[in-house]
Amino acid sequence: MFKTGLKTKIKSFLAKRQEAKIKDYGFLEPKIWDLETKGSNLTIENFVFTELAENYGTPLFIVNAEKTRKNAQEFLSGFKKNCKDFEAFFSYKTNPVPGMLRIFHEEGFGAEVTSEYELWLALKLGVKPEKIIFDGRAKSIESLKTAVEKQIRLINIDSFEEIEKLKELTQNQKIDVGIRLQTAKSWKGQFGFTLVEAVLALKKIKETKNLNFAGFHFHLGTSIKEFKKYLQNLEDIFAFASEIRASLGLETKILDIGGGFGVPQVRQFTTDEQEISERFGIPFLPPENTKNPTCEDFAKIIGKKISELSTKTKIFPKILAEPGRIVSSSAQFLLLKVVETKQRKQKIAILDGGINIAAPLRGEFREAFVANKMDFGQREIYKIVGPTCNPGDVLYAAKFFPKLEVGDVLVVVDAGAYFVSYANSFCFPKPAIVVVENGKNYLSRKKETFDYLNLNDFE
Ligand SMILES: Cc1ncc(COP(=O)(O)O)c(C=O)c1O
């Protein structure tokens, strides 16, 4: 049942969307993702998606190396043009696939890690310690020990407990630290220090011989498309940095602005909208603006504000950012095959992969194409579900597609952020990952085998 008071909202929503159920509003253009159509086939860098599906099997993730590079360059050049002193660190949790991470590092990105595993992975991939930032709210002693021993660039401290751990671990070695701030606009709760707590934390850091205070870190959230949040937050941080300089004599040399930059062609659903779509089979509408904000838009506005605040406060920090989805989302695709169709109240298509490997589809609109039916005529509304025995395994509650048949291959675009990192082995092994690069395609990760899934079990 809907919450009370929602009825009027539903009525106006339904009136607006009534048309959407009858009229096909079309789809986002494949060229947004640098894809092309050849006859009835969708292609990526001259490779036909269905042939890749045939060669490697489905479900299958495909990384577009060229698009990854392009996104990385756009982000760096956008910010470098607008912030004098700038560095980017790719958020490993967003997509920890070495085939993609390698490209970000080749393009000059460092690594933002949040766990012992991610720190290990960055070092294993050859990332220089000075290009690693360590965030995270429950850093293990082991991971902190490695971070100190390897002399990584920055540990962003999240709690008083962490200061104590670091005090122990830095008896003989110095390390640069930042502190994560909770501001009016940032994620709160379990993350970082409130401004009042931060003053106490900074006093402790100052008293601790081998902890060098470098600066502040914040992360505002994810899928942010309006700039207001960043601007207000920067004002708060610079004001706080001024206070700290005056009261404790601590200089802010680094400002780590986190990630959170939204992808224009991906839209978060409201919970009401999700419920309505599921109950009435009304398709979600794509975002109205699929072009902005770009990396350059974020960079321009944030850069301008920082330079204004620096002039005002005489604080000139180096700016670090930890982008995730804005640089990786559009560079990876998920291929899924139709394994069964059913006619119930709605037309239903069952795919060979579901929410187990495509978790973000539960809350966010993403376009999807039928790779072998790009020359379609009329489309119909389908409910697209995964293969697992879970009623929540719904990828699209209602979406227009050409007539679907067993064997058709769906390409879910924007599968490069939080798909692989949230994927699990619920009922099915996790898929392979293939990279398409310079006219070649190659395996970046093997599909999990049954033996692999069973490897650590005692019988
Ligand atoms: C501390 C931190 N930095 C960066 C990111 C990357 O966020 P996004 O993918 O929204 O850019 C996250 C994501 O949760 C995060 O927690």
C-alpha cells in the first residue's frame, strides 16, 4: 500500500505518465556511448556485440578502453584548466577491474582505496605510493601498517580511534594525514568528524609527533548533478580552515573534494516512482538532459569557487578529487541474453543475469538496447527480470523494447560503476570481463567456474 498523502501525487504522476504507457518516447542515442549501428546490429569499436556474446558467452561485461581513456582525459583536462594545482585518484570501489584501472593509471590517475584489499591491489598494479589515498571508516591495523610502511600519499582519518592506531604505528615513521569532515552538505552518520569533533581531532594530531596534518577531505554523496552542494560545502570548509589556522596554526595544504559527480544520462528514481512503475507497468522516462553536467562544467564552477575562496582566505591548497562513476560508468557494458519469454499481465523477458550482477538498475535509469534488433519498428512494454529465485530480481519494471525472443542479446549501457563491485554469486557464477582496445578484444577476467566457487569450502 502507498503511504497516506501519496494519492494526489500518484494521480498527477499517472496523468503525466499515462501517455508514456501508450506512446513510445524513444530511446537515448547509442552514440552517447560511442556505439554504432550497422544494419540490425549494435557495434562497439567495429566489433559486433552479438559476436562478442557468442565468443565469450553471456552474461558478459565489456570495457571500452578508448572510452575509459577519453573520460579520464576529459576529467583531468577539465579540472587542470580550472584548478592550478590538481590531481585525480580513481575510486577503486566504483569498479575494481584491473583491465580498467590500468587505463586510469596510464592516464595519470592515482588510486583512492578504502580497504586492505584495495590498497593491496593498487600496490600490486604498480601504483606508486605517492599516488595512493587511503579513505574508509574502519581501516584495519594491518592496512594502516602497510600504508605507513609504504609511505602512501595521504591517509584520510575517519575517527578518534584511527588517530590512536596511527599513533602506535608511526613511532618511527612520519605520515601525511587528512581528516574527513562532516559538513552540512556531506554524507553524515558514520562518516568522519563533525566540525566540533574535528577541532579535537586536530589537537590530537598536532600533539602526535609523526602525524603531519596535510588537509581536509569531504565526500558529499553520489550522482550529484547540481553544483549548489559543492559550492556551499567549499564555503564551509574554507571558513573552517581559516579558523583552524588562526586557533591551532595548522595550514591546509591539501583539499580532497571526494567524488560524487553525476553522470548526465543516468537518473536516480524516486521511491514513489519505482513503486508506481512496478505496480502499473509504466515505463521510466530517461533523464531530460543527457549532456550536462560534464566534467568541465563541474570543474569550471568548483574551480572558480576555490580560487575565489583562496583569494579571500589566503589559503591555497592543492586540490585532489576521487571521481568514480563520472569517469567509469559509460565505459563499460553488460551483455545479457534472453533465456525465456512469458505472457502474463505484462510481457516478461527472463535474462541470464539479473540484479546479482546489475544492482544499480534497482534504483537508477539506464538505457538498454537489443544488440541484434537495432532496425526495429514498433516496440512493446516488457518487464525484464533476472534468473534468480528472488521477486526483487527485476532489471526493468517496464521498458519499451522491440519484440523479444529467446536468444536476443540485451546491452545495458553505463554498466561501469558499482556493477562489478556489487556483483555477487547468488545462484550463479559471476561473469567474465572483456576489454575492447585498439582493434582487439581480450579477456580481462575469467568467468567464475563452479570449482572456483567451491574452492574454499571443506566437505
Ligand atoms: C570517499 C569516496 N570517494 C569517492 C567515491 C566515488 O563516488 P562516485 O562514484 O559517486 O564519484 C565514493 C563513493 O562512495 C566515496 O565514498
